[in-house]
Amino acid sequence: MAQSVTLARPYARAAFEVARAAGSLDAWSQSLAFAAAVAGDARVAGLGNDPRVLPAQLVALHLPAGVAADGPFGQFLAEMAEQRRLALLPEVAELFETLKRESESQLLVKVTSAMALDAAQAEQLKASLKRRFHREIELETSVDAALLAGAIIDTGTEVIDGSARGRLAQLAGALA
């Protein structure tokens, strides 16, 4: 996993720079999401290293409808196909989204709570996190009953563990 992210990072940066220069971050984001979904399909994964499959055929397979093969995104896919790196597209898409959010001053925050958050709680949490991080907040919520109570907030660079399970673990560590 770490190696694939390391290999994907330069492709994601290159894609981001081209998309930003063209003012088409959203279009590239959608195209990368499509190509990543295709690359993640088990039926397609085996074709990436098959010498009988030409890079142009791989590009055509990963190219979203309506996107020209000779356009910037098509050329980007062609370069990845020539290097036999299309399997990295899911990581490239994820890193691209991170760069896009950073450029738009957005922060993806993953919240795992013991019970589902209602809309009012989610908005209150977003407002609080916006004040703390000075960025627009995009919440991704999930429920884990094993937390007992409270929530774990993961910003990608910082984790705030306000769960009962986390507090019990801290107490156990202090007593040991």
C-alpha cells in the first residue's frame, strides 16, 4: 500500500497541476473517479500487465464517455498506460481529491460515533471544526457501537478520540 501511494503521488500532483492550470478540477475529479472505478474492477486489473493488450486499448477502456483520447486527460491516461501504472488510478484519484480539497480550503473529516449523528449535531460539529481548522469542512460519518459513547474525529493529520472506549483505554494505561 505505501509503495503504491508513493508511486501514485507524482501522477496525482501532475494531474492536479494540469487540471488547475486549465481550471477544470471538477471535470478531472469526475474523470479520475471513473477511471479509478474501472481500474479497481477485478476483470480489468489483469489486463494491465497483459502484453497482448496495447496501451491505447487500456486508455480507451479507462476513458469516460465524452472525454477525448487526445485531450489532456486522455494523454495523462496514455502516459500511465505506457508505464503500466493504470492500477495506481484509485490511489491517484484519492490523492488528487486531497490536493483539490486543500486548494479549495476544504478538509475531509471522518467522524466515527457510537450512534448516528442527526443533522443538527452534524452541523454543530462542522461549525466547531470550521472554527478550529479555519477551513470548510466535509463530514464523512460512520457508526461503530463498540465505541460505547462519544466519537472519534479523524482529520487525516490529527485524531481526536472522544469515545468512552478511548477514555477507558487511557485510564487502563495510566493504571498499568
